[in-house]
Amino acid sequence: MRILVLGGDGFCGWPTSLHLSMQGHAVTVVDNLSRRNIDNELQVQSLTPIRSITTRLGAWKEITGRIIAYERLDVATEYDRLLNLLRARRPHVIVHFAEQRAAPYSMKSSWHKRYTVNNNLNATNNVLAAIVESGLDAHLVHLGTMGVYGYSSTGVRLPEGYLTVKMTAGDGAEVEQEILYPANPGSIYHMTKTQDQLFFAFYNKNDEARITDLHQGIVWGTQTRETRLDERLVNRFDYDGDYGTVLNRFLMQAAIDYPLTVHGSGGQTRAFIHIQDTVRCIELAIENPPARGERVKILNQLTEVHRLIDLAKLVAELTGARVEHVPNPRKEADANDLEATNAGLLGLGLKPTTLREGLLTEVTDIARRYASRCDRRRIPCVSHWTRDIAEAERPPARQGSGRRTDS
Amino acid sequence: MRILVLGGDGFCGWPTSLHLSMQGHAVTVVDNLSRRNIDNELQVQSLTPIRSITTRLGAWKEITGRIIAYERLDVATEYDRLLNLLRARRPHVIVHFAEQRAAPYSMKSSWHKRYTVNNNLNATNNVLAAIVESGLDAHLVHLGTMGVYGYSSTGVRLPEGYLTVKMTAGDGAEVEQEILYPANPGSIYHMTKTQDQLFFAFYNKNDEARITDLHQGIVWGTQTRETRLDERLVNRFDYDGDYGTVLNRFLMQAAIDYPLTVHGSGGQTRAFIHIQDTVRCIELAIENPPARGERVKILNQLTEVHRLIDLAKLVAELTGARVEHVPNPRKEADANDLEATNAGLLGLGLKPTTLREGLLTEVTDIARRYASRCDRRRIPCVSHWTRDIAEAERPPARQGSGRRTDS
């Protein structure tokens, strides 16, 4: 199939592009390199030495003989070029990763809130408008987030997108209806994904757009079978306070003898998935598209659920690191339960990579191997969700620095 | 109070600005004049001869002695100027009308979809981000739409924003929860208002922003007590296929002996409110703000519910016009029931203007008085919701033109 991967140079997009190319699909990476530019802004680098997109694609061709095309294009702002690309390539599938995906980054400042909203919402709307305008019946596969459901406990096991509820009709009778699970985002970033759901529902209803929305848990791990083939194909590994996801941050911290920083009590429960399973899920979604006229297909893309403190303890056990509790910069419950179904992707054939089997490889192959590239100053999470939290939880003066910030 | 009216030069914004000024508030109109520019684009004019904003404000000062300030500013794109304005004026209230508000316009083309999404979502997010960044505790009063609820019959009497539903917990027990009424927008425009709701819920939860969202029905009527004071203050009256609301279009059509064009069977049921009641509702919302920490206050802003065919017959009776059914350019049910509560605003003191009392005034004072300014070519609705509808319902060759479009 002809497949466009929007955001195909990023953390999920890159291994997905290689995986789909390896499956024999004709892949075009579409990317504005915004993730690399944000590295520049934050003055941080991937722990792993990622190569330029041209070097990456050249290495891929050299090793596998397969060609992946590349188009530098900003999906959120260059609509006409996007439409022309659709008309020229006539993709069967468009995989949409082209959104700013870090919750802490989206909360750093007013500018970052506005960038995230503007970029993510216009990107999604542009893709949908271009599909309609081109007249193509392309299947859109979008990476959503488990965060659309929120983490407040309702006691309900999280379904896959839709929830059957009972409501009271005007005559007092009980009416049963299936609705989109009520949105409860915890950050500006997560909010944009709940707004994406409304785009999808509308374009599906009005234009019969075929859409799969994958609500992914927190990704861990770095490499996939394809990115391991050559060091020039290595995937990015973020450990900084904005883009580093929690488990990868623990692994990095363990590798450099930094305490494992747990926000608050660590009672927050989250869903996880290995990057190898991410690319497999995208493949499964592509192979099992919704029919024309069928509603948006929503699948939960996760394999395990853990409390953060338990993850920290697991990494501490494996590595001998110590756990340190730090104030939580997020406005969220200190602890929550989370039960979610992932029956859809399991039913399609997903075989999960478990934490127990993959974790040690990450420590040795990635975190320790590239530890010398780590900039320790980038580890603390300095993005605060609200002004109140920022003021109340300003870190104390650095230990042993001999200076006081309040003097 | 110091009040900013964003979109204060528009159809609802202008009479609201005058009304609030008359109540003694210090009003600043903030507008980028986009509505006048869209008139240029569509090559159409308000039936009523609206004056330039400077002439309007000069006349207001001359007649009442009251001063309304004016700032030409694009809320969706000029964030820094917006923030500076908030810091300089320190408003107690911000009334937010600064969105593209015509469903047919939002569906005209890919460009119009993207303009509506980009403008409306960035405008709302910018206002919220600016309130947070400025540190002001300003009360945001936003004009929503009854269209967020959708018009498919669930049998449920539409509540004011929130709905109590029962869902099944993991252990099989029934759990009751209050949720935002499930969104079901019928156009890109309506969709943006459902996405606005998610902005409001998030900023309310994260930053304790104080917000009132008014889900307004279809507005009819033109003048309010203040706009009637002088012809230079006259409000706009749209009768074209994009911006003309259904009842105003019927009135105009009656005044110029044009058939009353009913889309489909006319069995669509909609909620209505007179423009005089709109400005009163905004006043009531301002006088009754939510407390800090209180959830978003949602009120239904409507006074009557009618089937479109009944409205057409009523206008036909009053004027002798005839009714003509034309194909429906919208993708919607041919008929629907609609029952909605408006207890909130009635409870705050709203005394509705009824159709029976206001309709004849509109026919004589507006539609007939300015009939000579009507451009009949602008009456048909030429914006089609989907390509299928556009192709299936292309109008036949003009009667008596002697030409065939398919020859």
C-alpha cells in the first residue's frame, strides 16, 4: 500500500516508517523536523545519537534495499502542499503523528500552550480537509492518547472509545445510548487530543471519512527490530523533563546514578506500551481498516498498567538506584486506579512485550551505553501546570551551592 | 464594570455593546472587522445600512453622552496585543463573540472550513491563555450554540450543558455521573463550539477560570432599544444564503415577493431567541457570574422552539407570501423533535419577546423599509455540506432563462 507517515521523523513515527517499509509498503515520511527544532529550543539532545533524516533514509536503503521517500512539509500550515502531495501520491493510508506530543512542554508557558493548540488542531483539520478535498478514500490512522479518558476514578473499566450510558427521557423512561467516553484531559496537549476526537466524529459523520484513533499509553523502550539494524537508524531517546516519558527517565537516571524522581507519592497509575508494540499496533490498524460509512474505530493501545512508584521500585531493584519523591508539577490526583481494556488490538493479534523482559536491555543497550551523552541539568521537570503550583513548589536552593535564592 | 466585547462590531456584539454601555458599564469593542470583510468576499451587504464603527460610536456618544472605546485587533492571531489590552484595561468581564458564526459559510469549501477552525479555536484559546497569563480573574462570557447538542432525537429534554448518566462499573454496579452533554455538531462551525467547550472545561479545571457558556438558539429580529435610537446605530440584517438566519430570510423573502424557501420538508425543529433577549441574557450572565472554583456555567439561551415549516406558514399568513420547498443543502434529518430547558435564564429574570409580538415590526420596520437594498441573487443558499449533496442537488437551469446548463 502507499502510506504517508506524517511526523515520520519523530519518536513513534520513525520506527513506524521503517516497520511499514519492511512490510513492503511504499512509505513517504512527511515531517517539518519540528521535534529536532524543539531540541534546539530546549537545548537538549536525544540521548541516542540520531542521524539526519537523509542519513537515516540512506542507511535504510543501503541495508535493506528499500526506499522511503521524504517530504519536508508543515502539515499545520502548508495545506496546499499537503493537498498536492495527496493528489500526487494517492495514499491508501495516512498515519498521523504530526502533533506536539509532550504534556509538560504544552504547559511550559502561554506560548507553548498556544503553539500546541494551533499546531495540533490545524494539523488534524488540514489532513481531514485534504482527504475530503482530494476525493481519496484514504484510511486515516491517528495516534491518540489514553489521557483523553482522564485519570479520575469513576469505577468504570475504560472501554475502547465508546461507552453505553443510560439517561432519563422527557417522559421519565430510561434511554440507553452509546456515547464517546466523556473527555477529561489533564494538560493542554491531552486536551487537543480530545478535540481531535470531535474532528474525527464530524468528518466521519459528514464525509464518511475512514478513521482509526489509537489511544496509546506511555511508550517506553527505544529500539525496534528495524532501528536496531544499524546505529544510523537508532531511534531517539528523550530523558529531559519535558519530552522524557516516565520510564525512560527512570532508566536514564539509574544509568547515571541520579535518584529516580517520582512526582508526589507515585500513586499515579498509568498505561504503558513498548515502542516495538506501537509499530505493530499501527500495522494491525492498517490491516484492519473501518469500512466506509462505519463509525470512527477507537482502540486502546496499551499492554500493561502500573503505578509509577512500582515502576521506580522495579528499576531500583534492577539497577541499585534510589528513589526520591519530588513535588508534583502537575495538577492531578496523588493516586488513582486505572483499569482499561485493550481487547481490540489483542484480538487482532498483538503479542505484548512485557516490562520484565525488555527493561534490562534498555538499561544496558541504551541508558548505560550512551550515558556519557547525558546532560544532567536537563533531568529536572521545570514545567509547572499552574501558577499556584509554580509558586508553592519552587525548588529550594541547590544543596551545597552556598547561595539562597530568597536572600 | 470594565467590559471587553470581542467581536463587538457584529450582529450580536454591536447591540450587546450598546446595551452594556447603556447600563453604565465601561465598554471596549474589540473587533478585526472580519464580518464586514466577509461581506466584501461574498459580495453582499447588510440589508440595513450599517455605518462604519467610528460613525456608530460617534453617534452613540452624541445621543447618550456615553463613550465606548474601540480597538481593532484580531483575537485569533494577535495574542501579544490582546494580552497588553487585558493588562491595560483590566476588564472584569470579557464577552467573547469573536468567532466565525455561520454554519453554511463554514461548509462552503476547504478554505472556509480551515478558516473557521483556525479562527474560532485560536480565538478562544488565546482569550483563555491571556486571562491566565495576565493574572486577572476576569469572567469570560462566551456565546455558544444550541447546535452543540445536535438535533438527533434521543428523547431527552436538553439540559443546560450537563447531563446525569448511569454507567456500569467494573464490578457490575451502576455508577451515576454528571457529564457534559455528548456533542453532536452538524457543521464545522458547530463543531468548533463543541471544541470550545473542551477548552472551557480544561481552563476551568486547571486554572479556575470563571466562564459562562451561553448556548444560543437561532437569533431573529434586528433592533434593540439602543440600536433604534438613531439610524446610524442600526444593527446589521443578513438575508443571504450564508449568514442570513432562517427567520430573517423568510421576512426578507416575504418583503420582496420571493417565495419562502424551506429546506426539505421543513420538519426541522429549532430554538429561537430575539436579539433584544440576547443582549438581556448577556447582561444577566454578567450579573450572575460563577464563583472562583465553580465549574463552567452553561445556560441555554432560547425562548421558543418551532418547526421551520410552521415559521414559514406564520410569515406567509402575515404577509401573503407563498412557501416553496427546495432541496436541503445540509446533511441532517428531515424532521426532528427538540425539547430544551431554558430555566436558568428565566430564573435570572429573562422576560421573552415572543414571535407573535415582534414579527410584524420586523416585516414593516426592516424588511419592507430597506427592501430596495436587497440583491435577490444572494438569497439562494449555495453552500453544500458534502460533495454528494452538491452533485445530487445541483439546481436545475433557471426557469425562463432559455439556456440549459447541461447543453
